[in-house]
Amino acid sequence: MAHAGEEKAVVVESREWYMAAYAPDGIPTSKHLKLRTVPVSLTADSIPEGHVIIETLLVSIDPYLRSRMTGVDEGLYFPQFNINEVLSATAIARVIRSRDSNYSEGDIVIIFFCPVSEYCVVPSQAISRKIDPNAGVSFPDYLSLIGLPGFAAWVGIDAVGEAKPGSNVFISAAAGAVGMYAGQLAKLKGCRVIGSAGSDEKVKLVKEFGYDDAFNYKKETDFDAALARYFPNGIDLYLDNVGGKMFEAVLNHVNKYATIPVCGMISDYNKVWTNREGVRNLLNMVGKEVKIQGYLVGTYMDRYEDFIKEMVSYKKQGKISSKYKFYQGIEQFLESLESLFTGSCAGKVLIQVK
Ligand SMILES: NC(=O)c1ccc[n+]([C@@H]2O[C@H](COP(=O)([O-])OP(=O)(O)OC[C@H]3O[C@@H](n4cnc5c(N)ncnc54)[C@H](OP(=O)(O)O)[C@@H]3O)[C@@H](O)[C@H]2O)c1
């Protein structure tokens, strides 16, 4: 029986995803990523000082997660998950018990490396920030419009790409999370913007986002010919999300001083590096004096507040929109991750846990 001041012990069964085996190549399967159920005590007394118990509300599914599952530390992004370790991803969660005076029960927080679980205990230092549910920004928008993909699009188009009015801009994976914002931002800067995507429905969606035109790259047998058609005046800025053969084809159509901000190269994420595509025409970057620059959003944190102000203002003016693909329940983690590589998703992929 609980005494005065003591909380009655409550334990819930919580499901969590963990790394069972590495997947050096191919799309990870249920052999690599597994779901298990563990008991989590929801009593404040059961957690150490400086910790909180959270319930996960919304999980962001991002392609970089794949790089933590290969078992090969390429030193590119974040370290490999350990075998048996609970996976982590960016999430919005509700604090349900707190042993840190900075956080109270009911606070809504964003956690960058949040265990992919229904309930868990985390050190309060793991919390990136508290969010105000009444600030006029929806929870999905926190993880997308003003989260990683929105920022990656903004850095690519603005900070690295320095898009100018009239520039001819090409964006691959245009119907994806980064792509949808990148195209809209480039249009807002007065560019002519063309996108590529992997289905006719996605091409339609890309046009709804305001792109001038778009094509289904899966229907094109010759990327060179496609780019010649869509860029009679050449490409000034290519925001690369996919790498591989598209990257190579772009280099045959760049204008003098073109810029290629390399956001990601998803076509290579499921291949060991020796099986990835090579680029045969890199020489073009010399003659055309092309700037090819890889970037990580983390390097641009000093611009983060500028970015948020700009995106929120566009949103309030109805100048930028988002599309979401919601998976329901933590059990859909594997399927949601898979969808990034099969292309069965469009817009930003999220799991609605609660
Ligand atoms: N640098 C950074 O800081 C940073 C931050 C965030 C994201 N990123 C990168 O940005 C890119 C887009 O990320 P996102 O979150 O917006 O993902 P996303 O575009 O929403 O989802 C991935 C999309 O990539 C396409 N794709 C998958 N495999 C492909 C292949 N083999 N060839 C061509 N396209 C393929 C699919 O669309 P289709 O159906 O059109 O093929 C899929 O829907 C990724 O490369 C990611 O790593 C970088």
C-alpha cells in the first residue's frame, strides 16, 4: 500500500525497436530490426534525479537512420547502433513523470535521439527543447517544416545553393520531405524549378507544390535526354538528394559556375561503398567551374532561428505547404523506414504513436 507522499507503483508494457543484426546492404528487414516488449515503471521514484519518463507521440523517419544500421562505421553521420541497442530517432514526446525541475508532467518536448519506443526513461539532457502546443505550429510541422527536412531544404537552396531569381534549378526526390520544401523555397526566390520523382502520382504532387514541371525518372531510359528536354538553357543549381546516375547526368547539363549542394545520395544507402555508382564525368566540373558541396544541417545551427522565422512566416502567409505520410503505431517502424527506399511514401514520413 502506498503511504502519504508516495506514488502507487504503475508499470506498463512498452514496445521498443532494437538492432538485432546489422544490414551492410539491402533494405533492412525483420531479421535486422526487431520489436520487443519491456516493462516500464511510470513511478517518479523509480527513476534517477535528472531523468524524465516520456510517452512518445510522433516519430520522424529519416534516411540517415539507415547509415547507423550497416555495422560499418564510415564516420559520416552518427555512430552505429550497437547490437541489442534500442533504436533512436527524432520524436515529439510528452513528459509523464519528471525528476528535473525544468520539466513538468504534461510538457511536450522534442528529443533528437529518442528511443523508438512507446514509453521510456531518458536523461533530461537528451531533450532538445520544450515546445509550446499553442504556438500555432502543428506537431508534424515541428518535425518537418521547421525540422530536419525543412532545414536541409533551406540550407541547400539558400545558404549553400544561393539560389537567385531566374536560376534554373533541378531537385531530385522532389516529392520527398526535403524535396517538397526545396522546390517551394526555390520558387519563392524566383527560380525556374524542375523536379524528378519515382511515380506519376508523385510528379502530380510535385507540380501541386508549385514546381514549374517534373518528370518520372523511372519512365526515363536516358536521364541525359530527359535533362536536355527540361533544361534547354542548362542547370544553374542542382539540389542532389539521390546521387548515382542522376548526379552523373546532371554534370552533362550544368552551366558555367553551377552549384550542386549535395544533401544526400539515397540511391547508394543500401549498397556497400564498392558497389555504389561512380561518376565518370567529374571533369565537367573543372571546365564549367562547378561548385559541388556536401553539407550537414548541424553545421548551420547559427542560421536556425533565421530559418524558423522565415518558414513560419511563409506558412502563416499560406506560401508553403507540407504533405505527410502517417504510419499508425510504433509497430510500423520497419515498414515506414522501408518506404523511404522503395519510394512507396510521399512527403514527410512520420509514425503517429499516440
Ligand atoms: N544533409 C543533411 O543534413 C540532410 C538532412 C536531411 C535529409 N538529407 C538527405 O536528403 C535526402 C532526402 O531525404 P528526405 O528525408 O526528404 O527523404 P524522402 O525524399 O522523403 O524519402 C526518400 C525518397 O528518396 C527516393 N529514393 C529512394 N531510393 C531511391 C533511389 N535508389 N534512386 C532515386 N530515388 C530514390 C524515393 O522517392 P522516389 O519515389 O521519388 O524515388 C523516396 O521516397 C536523403 O538523401 C537524405 O539523406 C540530408
